[in-house]
Amino acid sequence: MPSRVAPGPQLPVSRFCYTAMAYPRWHSAAALRKSARIRYRCREELVIRIAIASDHAAFALKAVLAAWLAETGHDVLDLGPDSDARVDYPDFGYKLATAIAGGAATRGIALCGSGIGISIALNRHPAVRCALVGEPYSAMLAREHNDANVIALGARLTGEDMAKACIAAFLAAAFAGGRHAGRIDKLSHPQFEELAQ
């Protein structure tokens, strides 16, 4: 059974980044900007190797997000597809899961029409903890409480600005550990045989 992934090499770089504020509900990208629930903060950050993959339905959004991540200083591993020709989301979900489990990337962004199918594909790998999110608060909690190493977004449900806000919150958050650590270990090492007895 694959072990949990050790963080890959990271390089310090100073840049502006999004910082997510902990609010219980997020309505739209316009509301985020208006209420200042997402704000820029300049601080010492780390360059993260981020793998991104999608299906044909999310190809356009993937291209936008990959370019944006590169512009903010991250090392982006684009796992495809290379066009909007019809493909099967499990194939690209498995590619992304393999990259995370093998250490080729530290974090992952998965995209399909709804985000549901590709998240299911990713979570079939024990080394991957993929959270389907639609707003930044969930993305932040996915890191803090669930030690998620991948988030999934639905291109037909999430606009560009909201997708960026979710990714920014995900990347800015850190795993809280503590009471959550034992639960994460159970996710990585399920004991179905014992439960069936």
C-alpha cells in the first residue's frame, strides 16, 4: 500500500498571494471582492510543485488556472489533456494521483465538469486525499482538518475567479495536526477487514 507522500523540494520566493479569511459562506466571486473576504498579502511564500489535470469539459478552465499558477511563481505540472477533445476523467484522475503519490508534485488541482467524477477517481489511491470544493472556506478546511493534497473543482459550476480563490485558500492553509492526525492516518490505512468482522 502506498505510503503518504513526503513534500517535494520547495524554494523560497517573496510574492503577493491570496489569503482566505474564515467565513462560513461564500456566494460569488463578486461578493468575495466586495466584502474583502479574500485579500492580498505580501509575505514569504514557498514555490510549490502543483500538478493539474482535467477532462475535456474543464480544459479551458485548466489552461487559465495553469497559467495563473505559473504567473504567481509556482512550478506547474500540466498532466493534460492537451485539447478539448473528448476524454475520460478517470484516466486523468489516475495520472494526477500517480504524480502526487510518486512525489512528482506536492499539491494537485483536479477539474472536470462537476468535479465529482475526477475526485472519485483520485480518491481511489490511498496516498491521495482529494476534496471537492466550491468555495474558499471548504478549501481551507480541507487542508487544515483533512490534510488534503488535492482539491477538485467543477468547471461547469465554478467561475474563474472563484476557482482561483479556492486554490489560493487551499495553498495558503496548513494541516492543523493534533486531533486530526489520527483520523488522517486511518484514511491512508483503511482496515476494512477488521470492520467486516
